[in-house]
Amino acid sequence: MMRKAKRLAAIRTDKSKPLKAPVQTKPAEAQADVEIRKYGGTSKGEKADAGGQSRKRGRAKARFDRSAIRRPRQKDVLDLGDQRAKRVRSRASSSKEEYIRLRIRVRDSRLKILDSHLVDGPLARPTGFPAGNAYEVTLDDRLLHAEALPDLGVQRSFPNPKGPEEQHGHYITEQRAPEFFVRISANEVSRDTIGKIVVRLYRVKEEVRADRLEDAPLARQFERAMRPVAELVGLPDSVLPEAIERRGGRTANA
């Protein structure tokens, strides 16, 4: 079976309609006689006169003179007196709050520093001391910090309900060489003050409270309740903030 190819349909025209008039062109001789007028305006730097003719400006623009610029006067250097730049200020003038945490052991009424760390954060003074123990840190009889130690030297064990009868209750044992933490503001510890700082351990006979601690040692503020047990006069160079930083002794734990 043969398929017939499709043929384009013939374009139908309507001969009853008028045809488009052909484009009339002028002869080449007539085109050559046409004069093309050009507009001759003024160029940059010229000014047209009354007759429309351009003429050059009589005076050129003055050249910019940079030497005529008035420079602002330099301000005199301010005398800062005894102020220092921030990068060379001492730690005492720094706005960053941090403290030194000392781990101290008590043995035979003597205090020994075991370790020291640098911790971020401020120190808040307590307002009361329950019966037990307490410590203070002073510098020239000025109270730097103090805290209560109600369970110093006491070790408690957890009960074991599934164990033998003797393990069903809490057991309390006393340590021969108890340890506690002492906190001092890092701004108070320097090479000039470490030899004068005193750490003192007290035995608190009865609970005492105050609205606000004064700058005097605890034995003056609570004379009847505080009894000195041991003290440490002077701190080693290893507790200096810069020495702790060098050995990587900074910690986030309070």
C-alpha cells in the first residue's frame, strides 16, 4: 500500500482587492543633489556667540594647587600621668574576676599546700558559719576571704541495704590528714604579697551569723566562737597567677 505525501496547500489570493502600490524611488541623479545638513554645535571649552559661531574661552580654568590645602593641626599628646596601657597593667587593675583555689592538707596542726588552680569567677563572702570548722585568708590583718568547713575530716559511707547488717547504716570515720580548699582573689596575689598572706584554720564552737562580714579577721568579729587550730604564713611562688598559667593550671570547676 502506497502512502501519499502531503503537499502544501496553495496560497489563495483575492483578486478583487487592490494591490499594494509599489515603492517609488528617485533617480540616482536626484539623490546626488540632496544636501545633508550637519549640526555644528559648540565643543567643550567653547562658547557660542550671538551669531551662533563658537569661540574659545578667553580664560582657562585655574590649576588646582595642593599646597594651599590647610592640614589639621596635630593634637598635643595627653599626659596620662601614672596610667598604663591595658596590655601592661598589673593583674590588680584588671577588670577580669578570677580566683586561686588551693588544696591544703592538715596534719599535726600544720597546713601544707598540695596544689593550686586558677578559676574564672568572682568570690562571694558568706554571712554565717555553722558549728565545725572554718578558714580565713588575711593580708596585714585584712580579711581577703573566708568560708565554712562544717564536715572537715569527716568521711561518710553510703548504706548497703543488700549487704550484711553492719552495712545497713551510715558509717562516719575521721581522717587523720583531712584536706580542704581555700579560695583567694587572684588580684590579691602577687610577688609583693605572697609572703604576707596568712591562711588560718579555726574551730567553730557554735553557729555564728552576721549581716555582712567586715574586713577584720574572724577571731575579732566572732571572738567567742572562733578558736585557732593551725595557720600558714606566706605562700610559695607556685601559686602566683602567672606561674599557674604557665603550667596550664586553669580549670573551669569551681
